[in-house]
Amino acid sequence: MSSSIASSSSSSSSSSKKEKKISLKTSDGEVFEVEEPVAMQLEIVRSFFADNEDVTEQTVMPLPNVSTAAMHGILEYCRAHEEFRRRMPEAAPEEEVRAFEAGYVDRKSNEELKEMILAANYLNISKLLDFLTGVAAKRIENKSVEYVRAFFGVENDFTPEEEANLRREYEWAFEGVDED
Amino acid sequence: MDITVVLPEECISRIISFTSPRDACRSSVVSPAFKSASDSDAVWERFLPSDYQKIISSSISSSSTLFSLSKKDLYLYLCHNPVLINNSTMSFSLDKESGKKCYMVGARRLSIAWGDTPPYWTWTDKRLLPESRFAEVAELNYVWWFDVKGRIETKTLSSKTNYVAYLVFKFAESRHGFETRPIELSVYLEVSESKTRRSKRVLLDPPRNTPRLYQHRGDGWMEIEMGEFFNELGDDGVVVCSLFDFHGFNTIEMNSKQTEIIRVLGQRSIASSFLSRSSNPFKNGKEDVNDKAKKRVSCVSLSEFLDQKLHKNSVLPKTVQDKSNPFRIPLHSRNAGGSTDEKLEIKKEGEEEKNKVLDKVVFEQFKHSSTEKRDAPDELESPNEDRLKESRKRRNPFAGSDDKLPTRRPFVVLGDDSKYKRKGRRESLISNKKTRPPYNHYANGSGWWDCGMEGVDDEEVGYGEVWEGVGSTTFGGIEWH
């Protein structure tokens, strides 16, 4: 039933001793066995296990708002940061972290990015959420209104008059906008 | 394409809060939901300076009203409406693009040499100068020693931001001196002046057909860039913006230009206003009439000035006391006599006529002093060789400055930015000052002389080196953008 991807975690050299694992089930039914320190970065998981005394290691926690694809991305990020923390408990190696994050996000399409933002928001991983929303912010910075609408898949519900008024009000904000 | 993921408003807000005020305003046009997200306090709280509450709290008038605004409205308000802080001696505003802090240091908060000595400077009530944001502006009547400094704590400025300081001023109509005397504009850290000092010499009121370095602000004032300063962490102590060797000013503004990284912050001006009128020392009394006539004429010809000075010197030294002499000599005594009346006129003019440049005189003085010695001798020599010897510094500067200024300086001085040159000049100036025994002009009450302060006995024009009369100008203040 469970396809445990967790154990094949990226270069985690720490798995010699047997670690406690936590099972997380995504919206499409896939179960991830996740090392406890990594899973505890997910605030929703941490509070679930902290608040419910009757849960055991065998309990599979359902995460109905998280897709399998998003879960892969999130676990990749959380495992990398757990690795950084394990190696340097005092202070994360900033340059390494930055290099990892840059490479990590470069591979993500806008849709994947939004999906992960949604998941990170639901899972309440504030560090990851700040990082991802910051990336999204860079992708829409200095872009036209039309570009932003397409980026977020938003319908324009303003009447033409309303939109014209707003454009007039914030005329200064429309100078020098990038080409789409 | 997959079904588009729809993010909740809180995520949209979070994303927008990582963009910029410009992007946030534009995002409000995307859709009603986006408008709600991008107008939220969560977004604009991040754009406001972290210590904005503390800053606004020091504003007597408007803090309660301001705190009732939404964060976005507050932000936009602060961009367009500078708030008076620190007992209304400074104003605070935000750069619209970046949200960086901008300040203007009002004239009352500037250190103005002789600023409280009426013949030299006059403090003009705001009622006479409605375009001033401060209660008072400083009006320069005439001065020998033009020395204005504005100070601001780097910890109050936004960090990792490149600031630019601007002098905010306006000219009185009958200004005199600023067209020929370059003024030294510098910006430096107070604790490490020698290392950080950057200065340039500028003609505030350059002759026609010469590029003008000042710009009209659109609010009745003019501004000229004094220098830049990069505020790393705000732990560099005090930044000083200095005007030196002037006759008259209106305002010094410090604006912060952001570096590439930060973008350019809006330019803000700190207005301290001074009106300076033509330069003439106090002693005008006797010679005032003549002086006035001369002054008016003299604006054009240095030789006349020199002659006048020489005459004055010869006459004044004997007759006039030490104090009186220095003033008369350096500045054109003309102004001194008529200074009061003229001042009033000037002020009005200054207010009304922003464009007119009154005073160009002072700046060049230093140069003159150094060069004057060489050049001036010829001119001066004719009048009095003894003077040259005795008051080389004093006399020469004046004579030299006057004579030379009209012709040479205008061309040379304007736009002179080279740091090296500046430094050299400064050094030379400083050295001059040092070499000459510091005479306490303040004590005399006559004016400032660094270099050539000779004994009171010396009535020679020597003082003129430092400052001849400076025409009238008004300083609004110094702005940091």
C-alpha cells in the first residue's frame, strides 16, 4: 500500500541508526514515511501529534489539501534544511542554503510554485512559505497587471470604469513596467 | 494545462508584501480579491519603516490622526506630506518607491555661523514665507564667513541605503556674490571627517550660459545636490552636510538616493532658509551710501569692488574699529549699510522669485585666497603694497577674488566635482587658516575669518578673503533623500 519514498531521501548520511518515521497521506492517497525531525517542520503535523495522545507511530496522518507532487517538493526542502541543521546546529551555512534554494526553485514552474505555496500554507511551514512567496514575488515584480492575472489565473472582476479609476489613482505605479 | 491553483488571500498578501509599494498598487488593479489582499495592513506594514510609530509619535500635530489611517493610507500620506518632528525642527517623509526614510533639517536645526547675529542673518517668519514647511527660515543678508552645517544621526536613516543631501534654498533678487564665489559643499561622517569627506565647489548662481546645478523643486524652493552617503547599518554616528565659504543660502536638503540595489529614494529636501543679501559688513554707516551704490554696480565688476575695498580699507582701518573693519573690508561695505532695508526686500524677492540667483560671491573666496595671493598682488599692489605684506591674506583674497571671480571662476568653478581637486583646495584653505593665527571674529562680532584674521588694527581688506559680502539668500534646509 505505502510507497515509502521517505527512506530514499536525498543524500542523508544520517540514516544509520533507526529513526522514528511518521506516515503522511496526501490528497491522492500516497503515503509518505517521513523521518520525525523532518516531519516536525510541518507545524500542522507537529501540533497533530502533540495534541492527540491516542496517536501512535502507526497512525497515518491524512493531508487532504496536499498533492503528491507538492509533497515531494516540500519534503525535498525540509530534508535539505534538516541536513543543514544536523551538520551545523548553531548557524546554517548561509551560502550553501542559498545555493540550494536557488537551484531548488529554478526547477519549479509557476504552477508548481503556487501548488507548493498552497501546501506550505496549509502545512504551516512558515520558513518555507516565506521563501516560496518571496520567489513568487520576484516573478511578478514589475510585471503588468495582465501578466499578474495570467500568473495567478485570476479573472478580472472589475468593471471597465472601476479599473480605469484605479489605474488613474495609481498612475505612478504603472510607469516603467516590464514587457510581458 | 493543469487546473490553475487558486491561492487564498492570505497567500496573495504574503506574496505582495515581498514586492514593492509600486507592485502593490498595481496589484490592486488585478481584481477585487487582489485589491483586498494588496491593500491590507499586513502588506503595507512591511513597507513602512520599522520605527515609523516612534517617529510619528514625536510629531506634535498629527500623530493621532495618522495612526487612525490604514497602513496603506499612512504610507501614501507620508510620501506626500512631510510630517514635522523633533519640535518641528525637522520633517520626515517617505520615499514613495522604496519606503525609505527621508528627512529635512530645518534652518533652525542647522549650525549657521553667525546665524543669530542679526546683521548677517535674519530669521524670517513662515507667515512671510508660506512655502516653507518650517516656522522659520534663515535669511542671509551678508556675511564674511559662510559656514552652515546640517547634522543627522545615521541611525535615524534607513540602513543599506544611499542617501543624497540637498541644499534647499532660494535667492533674493538683489543677491550678490554667489555668482562668483564657489561654495564648498561637503558631506562626511563627523567621527572620520578626513577619511570620509567628499566635497565639491559650486557656484550657486552661475553666470548665464553656464550650466546650473540647482533644480527647481516645484514647491517654491531650489535644491542643489551636496553629496552622497551610503548608510550601511546606521552605526556611523553623525553625518554632516556642510556649506562653506558662502554668503547666503536658503536651505540645505539631504535626499537619499538609493544605490542600485535599493533604487533611488525620493529626494527630499530639508529646508532651512536663509536670505543673503549683498555682502557688506556693518560699518557701512559711513560708507553705506557709497557702498550701496557701489555694490549694485559692483556686482559686475570686481575692480570696482576692489577699489572700494581698498578705499574702505584705507579709510576704515583707521577710522573703524577692528570689528567693523573686517566686515567692511571683506564684504562690500555697501550692503552693510543698507542691509536692513535690503534684507527685507531681498527676502520678499527671494520668496517671490525663486529663480533669481542673488549670491554667488562667497564660494570662490577660498580659491581666491590661495590664488589671490598670487594673482591679486598685482591689483592690490597698486593700492597698497604694505597691505599686501601685512594683510596679504586678507587683502589679497578680496581683491583677488573680486577681480578674478568675475572672469575666471565662473568658468572654472561650476560643476567642479573632482574630489581630488576639492581636497587639495580644502587642504590649502585649511592650511591657510591654520597658518594665520585664528582671530576670534566672533568676539569681535564682525564676522568670520579663518585665514587672515589679523589684529583688530588691521583694517585691511584681508578678511575679504574669506567672505566678502554674500548676497541675500534664503535657506530652507537640508534634505536627505
